[in-house]
Amino acid sequence: MDHQNPNEIGTLIFKLLENCISDKEIQQLDDYLAHHPEAIHDYCNYVKNYTALRTKLNEQGRMSGEVPLEECLDQTIWQKLAEDEKTSPTVEVALEPEPKPRIFVNKVEYPKVARRVSAGAVVATAVSAAAIVLIFLFAYLAPPATGFKVAVLADSIHAKWATTSGAMDKGDPVLTSRSDVVLQEGCVTFLFDNGAQVTLEGPCAFQVRTEDQIKMRYGRLYAIVPREAVGFSVYTDNAKIIDLGTEFGVQADIGGDTSLYVMQGKTTLIAGVEASREIVEVEAGMSKRIAADTLVISDIPFLQTHFVRTIRSDSNMIWKGQKTLSLADIVGGGNGLGSGVIDMGIDLPSGNFVKPMGMPELHTTANLYRPVPTSRFIDGVFIPNGQSQQIVSSLGHVFQECPPSSGACYGTITNAIRILNAQAIQNAAVSGRWNAHCILMHANMGITYDLQAIRSLLPATKIARFQTRFGIEREAIRPEASNADFWILVDGKIRHQKIQVQEKTLFSADIEISDKDRFLTLITTDGQDPEGRIWDNMPLTAIDSDWCMYADPVLILE
């Protein structure tokens, strides 16, 4: 057996106790224990069990003339045991008498039976027990073999690997390794066989060591560990993080610092090795850093969105724990987390995404519900006229209270940025000016979102509320001539409305969303202004200057 192999740690301990270990092997054992302080407890138990077994066997050897324990692993001992089986004295063992029969009249005496137990057999049994202890200790302490599948690459986005040999694609098995794997760019998610999910951000270098251990050289890692995988551990050069049923992120800097952020549950953080080792418990909402030079654990600010937690390549989604999802970003062809294109819009007659160019086009194809096939999150769009039954979802929900309108509108439903002034917001709790992410909707437009599809994007979250500010945008040519109605529906039912909205003021809406709610609909109508009305000696249409917006329309996530 090659004792220079690190897999033979158990054998090295046994040779140390048997006083037949070389200086080189002692150094190997010392190095292993120095880098694996958690194995010291098991080493002590091994020595205790070995000492007790040795003492017992030596006592039996002195009484029976058996060979000492030092020869137990020598081939000659087996010959000795075989000979001893034939010559060992018989040991009388008295058996307990059988209980008195209850159905016989005469009492029957049973003779006592003598059994022969060989002292050699006792030694053989003890040696077998020692071998079993050695096998179990070896299996526990020895570093795992490499090349075994313990996970699969569940998903990846823009992943670029350092070497072709180390590259992995979605669905590929993840094998244990004792050498670094380098992800230069992008993100990947590993799903371990025990249910643990680990997301890695490039650039990073790591080793998947076992089914519940991963070593980070540098980079960021986020782990979601279910109850059945409790104990999942992340190693860095100066720390070990042991999961206790939680979600946590680990950042290993190239300079040697290690940072831990616990989002849910709690973890055990072990810093340093041997005498300098420090152990602390880190709970949800806490974050710690281990300094590379001093190994001192200190508190650091908790960052809610510091790590990529979930990725979805089918929708190009990278979620870092944001608490809001932008419906304006979805109008721009995005996933609500910033992937949408500013000034991208949806053409209502066709339901297609377009980039508006030139003067807005007039549309009059009223009361037709159009699906948006290229967005999984938008159920459909429409131009309400209130003259007939207004369908507002693919499942046939009806907007019963839809007011009569001209059935005409200008342009597209557009994803845009506008500057808001807090002074123009009714009951504003903020101050100053800021760039707002907006949905621009001229009067007589409607859009319906599929909340169920949005939930599937982030299954670990709950949609709790919808919040927005709405009103007439100030860039209208004649904002003083504007007059529009705003409607917010859930499954065809009105949840919020504001009619006869004119320029100067923005209003707020805050709507609770339940798990049973399927569709969220935003609508603008023209306020029922007459055609040909005169304004400043000019004839105006019913929809003139009705440039509406929903500012910062977001779903609040829990």
C-alpha cells in the first residue's frame, strides 16, 4: 500500500500508534491534521479506542500465552491462531437451566453442557474489531476520491471557462476534483444530489470536493441548502462555513479575505486552524469578514443584493435578491430585473415589440385583445372603446365598467425614463428629483400582465403588492388640455381608479396582490372629451395631449 497517498490517512494513524511510521509519513499526517482541524476529534477517539483494545488484548495475551498485538497484522499470526484452535484448553461455561415445564407431571433434569471457547478466537475477534475501527476511521478521515459525480450543472448564463477541458454545459455532470476549476465570466448554478443549490459568479476558482463540500479559492458563491442537505460546507483558504439549514453567500477575495452573508437560517463560521481557530454562529441578517493577515472575525455591513442568487437562461434572468420587479422593464422586452431596452415599445395592433421612430402613429383598431407572443410575462394588449364588451385577458376576463371612448390612441406602450419632481406628487413622502422608470401609455391603451408567469420566474418569492405613481407626463404638447382616466384591474375587477386626471399632479396607487390573483391590467382612457372641442381657439380631438404614464410601476416581492 502506498502510504504517500493522502487517501491513506487512516493507515498512517495506525502505523503511528504501532510505532512503525517514517518521518516522512509523520509529516504527511501532521499536514493533514493541520489543514483539517475537524479531524482532530476523530483522531483522539481513534487513539482512545485503540489504547483500550490494545490493553485488553495484551491482558488476554499474558494470560493465554498468545502473541502480542504488534504481530496481529503479520501473516504468521494467522498460522498461530489456527494451531491454537486445536490445542487451546476447554473453557467451561455454565448455562442457565431451562424454566420449569408447566404441563409435565415429572420433573426432568437437563445435564449442563460445556462449550469450548478458544482464546485464539477471542484474539481473532478483537483483531477483526480493530480492523473495522480502522476501516471506518479511514473512510471518515481520508480525502475523497476524485472524478465522482455529485451534482449537475443546472443552468448557466454567458459562462466562459478558463480551459476547454474544464468547460461545462447545462445538464453536464459535476465531478469531484482536487484541482481548481476557473470560471472567467458569467454565472452557473450547480444542483447537488442532496438537493443543495450553489450559484457561482465569474471570475472565480473553485473545487467541488464531495457531495457536500466545495472549496472557493476566489470569487462569489451563493448556496441554498434544504433541510435534507444540512451540513453543506464551503471552504476558503482561511475559513470554513458549515450550513445549518439556510441561504448564505460567501466571497473569497484574491487577497485572502473571506466574507460571509447569511440571508436565511444560520451557519457556523470557523476561522483559522488549530490554536488560533475561532468559531462563531452567524444568523440571518448578519455578515462577517475574516481578515487574511490576522484571521480576526469582524462585523461588516449587510448587503441584500450582493450575490447572484438565481439565474434563468430561458429569460436571461439574473436575480440578486431585489425586492421589486419593474413592469416598465418588461414592456421593454426584459424580465423586470433590468434586461429591458429603454424606448422599446409594444405595437397594439400587432402585439409585437417595436422601436418607435418619428411621429407617433394613430391607431383605431379598438376592442381587439392582442396576445404578445414574444413575452412570457405580458398576456396581451388592447385599445378599449367601451362600446362593446371589453376583454382584458386571454381567459376572457371582462372590464365591465369600461367607459365609452373614441377608441383611438397614438404610438405604442413604451418603456421610458422620465424625470419626476416630488412636488408634483400628491401626498409625496419624498423630495427632490429623480429618473423614474415609466410605462408611457397614451389614452385608450391597455396592457395585461400574467402574474402566474412572473411567479414562475422566481418561485422562491411571493408577489405581495403592486405600487406605482401615475398621471399626465409633462412633455405633452398641450398638457393643460389633457384629461384622462386611469384604471388598475386584477382579474377584470377594478382595484384602483382615478378619473378626469389633468396635468400638474401625479397620484399614487398601492394594491395588495394575493397568490390567487392571475392577471394585472393597466388601462388609460380619454376622459370622454368631445371631438372637435375648442382650446385656445384651436379644435382638438378627444385624445389630444392625453400622454399618460405609470411611473416606477413595480411588483413588491417577499
